[in-house]
Amino acid sequence: MSTIRVVWGSASAPTAMASYDAALADAGVENYNLVSVSSVIPAETHVEAVGTAPDLGPAGERLTVVEARATAAEPGRVSAALAWAQSVDDGPGLFYETAGEMDREDVERRVREGLAAGQDLRDWEFADPQVAVESRQAESGTHTTAVVLAVYGDSEPILSD
């Protein structure tokens, strides 16, 4: 059975890109090239919320992810959330992501609403949904990023021989 790991992190830094890189480091995926996909979980896949990714392979390789990401340069709060639900029979499932300048409760409510709408589009019987939320206060004079990512398996070479 394949594994998708849900990881999260947040950080502040002098630039938007630096805060994003630091948030990825907080989640344990800063050394990979991220390739975003939409939100379908393949059948017979285990989804595990781990917080920080383990070693997923050599630096510079490709990781397939579903990503929720919010960055702010103003005082306030950034939040990112990822919700998921899988079929009760080891069939496929769904991820939904939401992020922005909002509080933890608002981003969680919105991601649950989005997931429910996605479930309504499909003729699958779903198990109970799961949610991971990362939220951080943004301070004046810095950029702040919050991320939650679903990481599909281990890294893969980005270049072929």
C-alpha cells in the first residue's frame, strides 16, 4: 500500500520566498522540487498526518504534492488547511486545500465546506474527514508563510540519464 504523508510548517523571514522556504523547512520538505497535483487520492493509499516529513530521498529530486499555502507581509494571521476523506472500501479519496489571511477556525471551516462539496460531486462512500491546519501570526516588517502539504510517496529523480 502506498503512503501519502501530510506535513505542515510556518515561518517568518525578510522576503516572501525566504518565509516560504523556511516554512517548507519546518515541514521537512525544503530540499525537494515540488510538483503540484490536483486533489485525488489514489485507491489503496494510506494517508498519515506526520507534521514533519521523514527523509524522502536525495536533495533536488521531485516530490508530488497537494499544497495549501498562505503568505502575508502585513501584521495579521496566515493560515493553511488541508482536509481529506477516503472511500470506506480502500477506494479513491479527495484532498481539499484552503489558505489565506484568516484565523485557524475560519480556514478549517472553509476547507471542510470545500471537501464536502467535492464529496457531493462523487458517487463514493466516504469515511470521516480529517483536517490539518497550520496558522501563524504575521508581524510587521517580515513576511510570514503557513503551509500544509500532502506528499505522495518518496522523491523521484527529476532528470533522466
